[in-house]
Amino acid sequence: MNVPVRYWPVRHPRLFLLLAALLWWGLYQSLVPLSEALVAALPVVRDDHLGRALQFFFYDAPKVLLLLTGVVFVMGMVNTWFTPERTRALLAGRRGGWANVLAAMLGIVTPFCSCSAVPLFIGFVQAGVPLGVTFSFLVAAPMVNEVALALLFGLFGWKIAALYLGLGLTLAIVAGWVLGALRLEHQLEDWVREMPSVQAHVDDGGLPLAERVRAGGQAVRTVVGKVWPYVLAGIAIGAGIHGWVPQDLMAAVMGKEAWWSVPLAVLIGVPMYANAAGVLPIVQALLAKGAALGTVLAFMMSVIALSLPELVILRKVLKPRLIATFVIVVAGGILLVGQVFNAVL
């Protein structure tokens, strides 16, 4: 009896992974000639404003979507080992600076989004995870996640990706340590502090490869299916910047010489709602037009780490003073990162 096509990856997971990797690599290698052929086929001048914008869009749209699909699939498989429950168990009862380091590093590989901020926070509190350690995780998880790192690597190379990884982890660790040292547990909402403690357990994670492949496919359907409109919108904005914004103007507004560029980038970034996949094409266009690296990193970090929807959701479990302290500490760290790198690089 023939096996239905939809079950084939699960029946032959190793063969499926090999063929999928080869297909992905072939498509990735064809992006440049395909984008150039598309622009050449249109009635536009390659080097005018519209031609440059279309070249940017036709190249970056499939590139970012391919990178996003690949990394989400792989991390969907990896996340079968690092579930939120396993993360909570690994952090339960740990204290001191090394606990902040572990929490920030676990944030990279643990599935997280703004909508899961409250249940994760409650689960950490119930398991006895210290407040500062919890905040290290909450800062690192959205900002230094696998999607951001993979897209940074694909768009800018390993040096920029490694720089962002180091900065993001340092910011998450220090911010969590500072918030823990302030001892603001009394600023949790009363109903959160009164919850009974629970014992966190680590499961064995002994899933077969077929189930991990299924989890990877489900992650692609869920994540890529949800964020692709934001990705295309971000690439369209980046294409507009790349095609029409004069380089001298961008250098004047977001260059090293403008001392106010980093604070302005943070102020603009915090109210925005975007994920790494949506904001990175804009970052790419800003850098190409002469924006300073420190300013662009500050903008990106503020968009991802201090999104307004996440702060609204966290209000359910945190009192206003604790939310304000969290924003001040993280935003202050982002400002410092931006100013230092504009001064040094």
C-alpha cells in the first residue's frame, strides 16, 4: 500500500532531512541570479530608485523567508529537548550570578513569544525561580533568539551575529542581576505572590526522530505562517529606504556624529511591535545607507526586547513600579550599548 505524501517525512525522517537540506541549499544559492533576472524582465532601469528597491525586495524576501523556515524547523526539533517545563525545572532554586547566565543562555533555545510571557512568568515564580533570574530569561528569550541570530548571520555574517549574541546575553544577564539585587518581589501582584509553590520536574525528552521532525514541521506552520506578512512588510520598508532615502540624510540622522541618534532610536523602537524577522530587513537597509552600527543595534534591541504588547501582558503579574524599573534598566543598557559602539567602532 502506498504511503500518503503527508506521512512520508515521518516514515523516513533521515531521508527527508537530507533531501530537504539539499533542496533548501539549492534554492538559497539561486537567489542572486533569480532576483537579477526578475528585475531585468521588468520595464525598469536597474540603477534608478525603483530598480534598486525591487532588486532589494526580490532578493531579500525569499532569502529571509528561506532562512526563517530553515531555522524555525531546526529549532522546532531542538525545542523538543528544551520545553518551557524543562527550562523551568533547570532554573528552579538556582541563585547567584551563574543562575542569570544560565537563564539568559536557555532563553536562546526555549520557545517564547509575548503571548507566553505571563504563563512562563507564573510558572517560574511557582517553581521558586528568583525574580532576577526570571528577568534574565525574559530579556534574552525574545531578543537573542535563534531566529534573530540566524537571520543576522545570513544577512550580515558571523561577526555581526556574534557581536549581537554577546551584547544581548550581557544585557540580559546584567539587567536580571540588577533587578534581582533591587529585591522587588513585593512589586509582584498579590495574587502571584500568594500562589502555592510547585515542584518542577525534568522529563527525559526521549522522543523518536520522527516526532522531532513532526515538531519541526509544526513550528514552521505556526511561526512562519504567523509572521510572514510582517516579514514582507519589513522588507518592503527596507526596500523603500534602500531605493529612495539619500545616504547623506541617513548618515546625518542615524550616524555617529548625531549624539541624539541612539536615544531617538530607542524611543522609536519601544512602542513598535515587530519580531526579529520583520525588523532585520529594515536594519539591513539602514546600515547600507550609512546609519551607525551602535544606533541600529539599539533600535533593533529596543524593538525586540521592550515591545509594548509584552509590557501590557506583563502588567497582569507586575505592579507598575516593577514594570517601570524593568523598562528603565533594560533601556539604559541598550542606550549604553549603542553609545559605546558608536564611540569605539
